[in-house]
Amino acid sequence: MKIAIAGSGALGSGFGAMLYRQGYDVTLIDGWEPQATAVKKDGLHIDINGEQHHLNIPMYQDTEIPKDAKYDVIFLFTKAMQLHDMLQHIQSHIHDNTIMVCTMNGLKHERKIANYVDEARIVRGVTTWTAGLESPGHTHLMGAGPVEIGALVEEGQPNVDTVFDILEKAKLNPHKSEDLQQSIWKKICVNGTANALCTILECRLSNLNESDYARKLVYKITQEIVQVATVDGVHLNADEVYNYLIDLNDKVGPHFPSMYQDLINNNRLTEIDYINGAVAKLGAEHHIEAPVNQFVANMVHAKEEQRHAK
């Protein structure tokens, strides 16, 4: 079985490393030339929960994938705004039975992926594994998961079973989601609070819990997301989700979330339009107001412009 990690930054490299260490035939693919060059030249240096590993995993820049390469399972780990370009680059490397796995942050990625494979071959999910990229070729992976996965249609369940077995062998702590859309919207609550607020405030996750003002923002953002989630038939309890988020912030405390790493550390554009911005847009389409989410999205964009992010 040939596995590709399409988007091998922090989290993608982490998953690739875990799979590679269990003997899977893994190829890393990324659009960022410094990362691809560093790993090709000197392998992947990765800290997995405090343990150092140096792995010589094959890697290609997305424009340099061998023409005859075909992959049985492709894990998508790009940033949301990079997904279209990555799908274009890997299109010729998909065969009739390729399974596409997407645990990316954000909403409705399956709509784009369905242009390349049928819905039964899309395994959608979310994960609470955290990761970071210190420099090209040097990353870390933290936590214990889980990875929740599910099928978009009933015919896709055998593909979910296949991906579950792969993740389980790699010790990535997979769970089969009992309600896929609920899992996705709950993760939107995580990213819409932790990612956005830590980026605006330039702080770690634990710092959000130390501020009454930040906690109030967490609650207001969560309330709006829960209301908009009803358009997908998802009914979450805002108080329960809020308490889950506060507990999660404590557990992951010292970590800087991915959006912070993108903008503050690396001066890169963020996924805010696919998280808080997407919540506000979807709400507007269904006459559900989400002004705090829109304000947060505007603040992140203002910060991007202020820092001349690219």
C-alpha cells in the first residue's frame, strides 16, 4: 500500500512519521520548497512527545512528483487555501480506488475533494493532535489524539475501516465518529476560539483561560458557532462545548496553535476565512447572525495586512 501525505508541514510530517515508523510505504509531498529540500537532503528531524527521531522519508515538492507515482491512500494536510492547488498537483497520481483522507481545519473541504474522487472514497474527520514546524525539516508532534473519522455516504464505510486500521497500527488513536458533522463542528469551535484568539492576542492556549475577557470571547464565539451548526442538522450545547474548550486549553496549555505559528512565527496568511469567516458566511446565507466570528475574522485579516503576511 502506497501512502502519500499531501501537505507535509507540521501535522502532515507528524502523521507521515508515525506511519513510516510502523513500516508503511510513505511519501511526503509539500508545496513549500524549503521544507521539501531540507527533508530530501537530510531527512525529517521530528520530536514526538519528547522523543527525537531522524527519518529518511521520501519527499517531493508538489511540482516534482514522479509522473508514474500512484497512491492508494492520500492524507490531505494542506492549509485550507492551498487545497485546490494541491489537488491539482496530485490529480494524475490518483487511481480508481484511491482513498482521500481529510482531517483539515475548516468547513466543507469535501466539496472540493469530490471533484477528484467520488464521495465514497472520501474519509472525513478531525484530530486533536498538535504539531509545530521549528524550521525546514525540523518538526514536532504532541499529544495522543484522537483522530475521529467517518464516511460521507454509507458506501464509504469500508474505506473508513481501511483508514482506521492504518491509523491504529500507527498508534494515532483513531475513533470512528458516531456523528461526523458534529465532530467537524466541534472542531470548528476549537479552532474558532483557540486559533483565532491566540493569534490576535499573541499568546499560548493556557493564557486564554487566565483572562476573564478572553473566556467571555470564547463563550460568545462558541454560542454563534453552535447556532450556525444547526444548518447542518448539528445541535450542540454551548455550555458543554465551552467547558470542553476551557478544559482542552488547560491540557494543551503551553502550545501555540497552528494559526499563531503561521502568522506570528512565519508571517504566512492564515486559514481564518475557512474557520470564523466561514461560520459568518454560512450563517449569513441562512439568516443566522454571527457578528463576533466576523469581527474576529476581520481582526486576523487586519493583523495579516499589518504584518504584510504572504
